[in-house]
Amino acid sequence: MLPKIKVLLYEDNLNVREFLTDLLATSQTIQLTDTFADANKVVKQVAERQPDVVLMDIEMPGTNGLDALQQIKAAHPQTKVLMQTQHDNRESIFTALCRGASGYILKLDLLNQLEQAITRVYQGGGYLSPAVIPTVANLFKHGR
């Protein structure tokens, strides 16, 4: 049996955090190693837990997900980060990708696509929710 993909979750909404915890608990390939309601100590937490993939919300109190992403990539460049959010606006997508996100999944896709997204990111690929693909294509087409 292959080792499970270790995932560290950052999500400030308790209901979403509990939903994701329950969802990932049923996975045969993913192990949720810990969850946090904020990313204020993200560099230390990533160093201590050494996840394969960080699942990061964008909007959180204190250090937001985009700033936390930047901190993770500076301190732990090998760590893969999958951004998860309600927002499909081009600025958030552009910023996340420029700061090194390996993927961008909308919360409405979490139930059906989360395991696939985490697996792709872990394997070195990328993941974009289908709804954000046209936005990303337009970013390149129009030079942002």
C-alpha cells in the first residue's frame, strides 16, 4: 500500500473546516495531518508537520492565504499549495499563481473534486477548478 498524501488545512470557517475534515477522513489516499483557523504561524507549522500539500483558504483573519502562500514558498519551496476559496476573481487567481500556488479550487468544487485536485498537485501537476479556466486563459490572452 502506498503512503497517504499528507495534507495540512488552513480554513477559518469552522463549518467548512469540519466538512473538509470529515470529507478527507473517508479518503484512502489522503491523510489530513492538522487543521488551523489562521495562518499566522504558517512557516513554523509547515516546518513541524512537513505536509506534502497545504490546502489554503484565501480569506482568513490575520495572515491571509495569499500572504501565507508567499511565506510557505519562500521558506519551503518544495511544499505544494492548493488554494481553496469562494472567489473566482482574476486578481486572486493571478496573485495565487504568481506566488507559486500549484492549484486553485473553488469551494463549490470541494465535494466532487478535492481528492483529485490534491492528488494532481501532489504528483507535480496543477489543478484549476473548471470554472476558473476561462479566467486563467484570459489572463494569458490579454496579458493579465
